[in-house]
Amino acid sequence: PKIGSPNLLAILDVGPEKLNYPPNFTIYDTDDSKSLVSSIIKELNLDKDIYKPGMIRNRISTLKNNFITPEGYRNHSELNKQDTIAKRTDFGRIYQMYTQRCEKASAMDFDDLLLKTYQLLENHRDVLLKYQEKFKYILIDEYQDTNHVQYLIIKKLAALYENICIVGDDAQSIYAFRGANIQNILNFKIDYPDFKTYKLEQNYRSSSTIVDAANSIIKHNEKQIEKIVWTENATGEKIIVVKTGSDNDEGRLVANTISDIQMRNQAHHKDFAILYRTNAQSRALEESLRKRNIPYKIYGGLSFYQRKEIKDLLAYYRLAINPNDEEAFKRIINYPIRGIGATTIQTLIIFANSHNKSIWKVINHLEELAININKGAQKKLKEFVVMINSFIINAKQKDAYTVAEEIAKQTGLFNDLYTDKSPEGVSRFENIQELLNGIKDFSESAEKGLNKLPDFMQDVALLTDQDKETKDDFNKVTLMTVHAAKGLEFPYVFVVGLEENLFPSMMSGESQENLEEERRLFYVAITRAEKRLFLSFAATRFKWGQFTDCQPSRFISELDNSCLEKQELSLPKKDYRPHEIYAKIKYPKKESTTTNQNFVTPKNLTNINRAKNISINESDLSKITNGMQVKHSRFGEGKVLHISGQGSDKKATVFFTGIGQKQLLLKFAKLEILA
């Protein structure tokens, strides 16, 4: 038998000469393709803010998978109109040049492997017959995830004998954004009228309550292959649906519920999964887990503060606090692009190192120093200095959120991410919004005088340091998007952020097709759970620096009410005890979940006490030594075990009573020396 994806079955076996490619042709991966697009954009001297390489590469991929060639694009009035409105009138030139460069380099990208396979079968009957005879019996797994080109290749191969077996679940077709077409599986009966269907309806994973709930949600989709999933598993406990006051409340509830279940059931961290619709939602969850010392991992991605766009913006914040921070300087001196090239940056670094000065001090005295930098670059460096100096002044005078938002906008970073409408670009922009939301929350909840940008960056330094504490990913709570969760299972699952315009996504609009895909995504989410399932939504969520009222997702009302136990979180304490909530609260009826609810917001919650200590400044870092007793505003009293690093990178490993061992960056830690 031959096992493989449709794009590799013919080309690599028969020889690519029939397609005018040499035997040793190159396959470009995604990075290669993006690099080529970037080179073409640079060669054409186009604005990278409009022609973002990743976005352009994705658009080319979409067109190829819809059989739209560069020539076809030029004759497609609707596509041309879209690009004219988006001010991307040169997209056609890029697409044409990209295709020509690939052919010139004897290279195919991943999309070409599919297209060329189809062209081979379509235009060379001898090749088609060869493979129809070779593959008399065809089995396709995950058929609901096939795209249009794959569908056509499969149809060609199966046309002679029609011995084809497909395996799939239309209820789990969730990758339309990657080109998957649910119509392939729904229309199978039209393509092959003599088909037979074998429904594998028994579920071996979940409790019968979860299975019943899943059946009740998916039945609302009009386009589906009807089936009734059942299980011999125990009934299990009802699905908990909780309304929280805010996204921060939601994060704290999840963290505390995990701790409670662990104590009651001796569960392991790896038994828990937290699923969300967008990557940006992980911030509040991560912070709550950290505060409870619950280890976690981001499945298929980076933790919030390790994401590139977050680190870029934080680098600006670091410069606003300490302009001598060389690593922050190098990270953002030319991002967003401001015409300060690699040669100029390297010249500055070499000069600064040879004269034992920081780069910041060097660029502040360009006219006085004999540095070989052209006048154009000097002008841009001076503009950069003026901008950073304004940030430094504001960081001392204004609250953290006001400064943070100004920096995000004035640097151009905000707009740079906003203009990228690719799925990845939208996700990055959402992450920046969520960072600002977190800073707004910090500014409003911190004690007076401790709500400045340096105070926030101290907290971030502690959080990001915890990311590096352990490499053991085996026994950790798993956080992931619902898309990443497909195919996985966990004893305990939390699905958070079940609000209109979040899940279902705002991008689904009013389209019935998109809404049904969102419903299938929710179906996938709840069927990840084996024993217990928790659903939650927030009455308010931080958006654009302010609380925004939220409506619960329509999917909650579509669930079978007999499977649910509805609860409302409305406690004046910061430390929720889930088992007490579940036991004592009287829960509202289904129809009353959207109005007249009494909930708390972070403004009403007791803040983490911040001790008003006398902190050490950068010049006093040498005073912290091994064995010293110190006090931290969050972790309390502790003993210094070890000192490492030099200057502003100096760190202390401290054992805090009741907390354990922490490594702190001293320039942010604000330790009070006790003895």
C-alpha cells in the first residue's frame, strides 16, 4: 500500500520532467516562500506596511488553492477591486514575479505540489491511467478537512474503479480558514450515488451528559450528516456554566477550580485543559495560574509574554524606563521600519563598545562624535531620540496605561499590526490589545503611587522569569485554542470566553455558513472532555482600555438545559472557593442569564497588597548579598540564596516563606533590605 498526502503521490514518483521541472527540483517551505515574497516587495520598492510579506504569501496560497493563476487574477474584476480598495494595486505584479521566480529556481511551494499534481493528472492521460491502476482502492482519512484541489485529485484517481472509502466527521470540520471545504464530505453521496454509510456513533471518551450536550448543540446546524452519538459511559456530573464579572474573574475562577479539584480528586496538572477561541485570551488565564503557582504550558504556541509582538512593545516600555537597555534598543530601533539599516546599527554598537558607552548615550551626541553615519540616518536617529525622550518623561508623570497606549500608537507599532488582516496578523493585533487591557486593569487596581509603567514592568519581569523555571512539560495544565485541541482529550476541560462576538467570533458575522463552522468548533471544544466540563463567560471584558458589557454566547442557550448546572460568580473576595460556590449559590434560570445579574468587577475586588517599602535603585544593587533578609511587596519576607549577573542584569535567587524559591531581576524587584 502507498501512504501519503495527495500532493506527493504522483509528482515524486513519475518524475517531474513532464511538468518541465528537473528531477532534483526544490520544495519551498513556508519560510522560503515568505522570504521570496519579501525580496520581491523590496525589489519593487513597495510599502511593507501595505504589502506585508506574510499576508501577501497567504493571499497567493489562497488563490492557488482556488485555481486562480496570475493571469486569472488579472481578469478577475472582484479580486482587483478588493486590492484597489486595500491600496494593493501591485499585488498582481508580485504574484506574477513570485510564480516566475519559483519556475526559474526549479522550485515548488507546498501549494504547487497540489496544483502540479492535478495538472499532471489532467493533462497527461497516461499518468492518470497509471495511477488509477496503481491505486484501485483508496482510503482517505479526515476527509472533512480536504480542500478543493485535494478533492479534485482524489476524484480523478478514484474515477476508474470508484473503490473509495472516506473516514471523517462533518461535525468536526473546523479549518475553513485553511481552505478546508465541508462540502466535500457533505456532497460525497452526489459524487458516488452507490455509496454506503457506516456510522460510528459510539463515544468511548466522554460521560453521557457531555455526549448528550454535544448532540444538542450540533443539531442546530442545517448542513450536516445526521447522527446520534451515544456512549456506555456513566452519566457523570452536569456541565457547569458560570457567569463571571470579568475576564480576570474568569481566570481566577478557573485557577482556583483546578486547585480545588486537585485537592479533592488527587488529579494531576496534566489532567486539565483550558480552551479559548483566540490566543489573546490566554493573558488573564496565565496570570491567574501563576499567582496560584499552577504550572502550565501553551500547546502549539508561546506563552503570552513570549510572543514576538508583545516582546516588541515591552522593549519600548523598557527603553522608556531605562534608555541604556541595549537589548531593548537593538530589538526596536528599526521596528516598525524607520529607515535605520543594519549597517548603521552595527556601526553604533561597535562605536559604543569601543568607547565603553551605551548606544543611547552615543546617539544623543552624534554631532559631537566622529561616527561614520550618513546624514539621512543621523536625522532618523535624532527623531528616534526625541520620541524616546518624550516616553521617558511621560513614564515618570502618567499612569502606566496612558503611557503604554501612547507608546503603542506613537511608535507606529499599533498601526503596523492593525493593517495586517491575515489570520496571524489579526491574532497579533488582538494580543497587543490584550496587553493594553492588562495594563489598564493594573493601573486602576494598583495602589496610588504604584501604578506607573516601572511598577507594571516589575510585575512583567517576575511573570516572564517564571516561564523559564522548568522545562518539564509533562505534568502541566494545558492552555490552547480550540483549533489546536482537535484530536486531544482531557479528564477536565474548561471552555472560557463564551460570549457573543468572541465565541462565536465577530468575524463569523451573520453568515450562516460561518456561524455553523463556529458551532462545529464549539462541538469540538466540549467533546475534548472526559469527566468534567466547565463553561464560562464574562459579563464585562476589557476592550480598548475600558469595560465592555458582554452577552453570553448563543451556544449556551442551544445546549440541552438538563445537562447544565448554571452558576453566577458574585463574591466580594479575591480568593474564590469553587466548592463553596457550587454548593451554596442559587442559580438563575436560563432566560435570566443576560440581564439583572449582580456581578463584581476587578474594581470591587481586594487588590494584592503592595507593601510600601523603601526600594533600592540601580546604584544600590551591590548592597544585596547572599544570606541577606529582604522583603518583597508581593512575596513577603525571604532570604537571598544566590546573586548572579552584573549591573542592570543582576538577579537574586530568594527563598520566600510560604512561597518558595524565586529568581528576581533586581532593577525591577524593589526589594527592601531587612537584615
